[in-house]
Amino acid sequence: MLIKLTYYGTNRPTLVNLDNVESIYQVFDKHQKRFSTKICFRGNDSFINVEEDLKTIMEIQKDISIGNFQDVDDIETPTIEERFEDSYYRNEKQYQPRNRERNYNSQNSYNNTMW
């Protein structure tokens, strides 16, 4: 069963298949000083952090099981241009040129070895 949740930190919607979920629990983010819900999936070490709390996820699951389906038509998928732009600016912020100057010890260099 698919439910619509919100990525933690980016506020973008995502679809989660509850049939592939192994565990769900809350974690505390020390940097933003708030809770998120971590969803771990079966079969591999993949997981996702979402904004919704555990109680909300269980209510959505309960509503779907009794036949009240969640509206997922308003999910906006970013265009390929938006993805490239986001990726470009994210990588540009992370790039920091480093000083690659080397300090050579003249006594220990290859050409100055005494035999």
C-alpha cells in the first residue's frame, strides 16, 4: 500500500510502500533540534527520514485499510532542468579548492640521496 509522506528537511512529497517497510521509529536531529521519523525498508540497508510523526503514519495506514484512500494527485515532480539546477548548486556550494602546496625536505628527496 502506497502512502504519500514528506521528506525531512526538503518538504518534498514522496510515496512510500508500506508493504516493504521493516521498521518505523522516531529519531532526534541534533542540528535542527526536532524529531523526524525514520522508515527502514526490507531487503537492504535503505531508509528514508520523513516529517510526519509515527502517529500520523499509523492513522494514514488505518484510513487506507478501511477504504479512505489518501489523495496523491497533487504530487509535483520536479522537471529534469530543476533537478540539474539543484544538483549543480548543491555541488557548487560543497566545492572548496584546497592549497596543494608541497613542502619538500631536500635531504630526503630522491635526487639528493647519499650513497
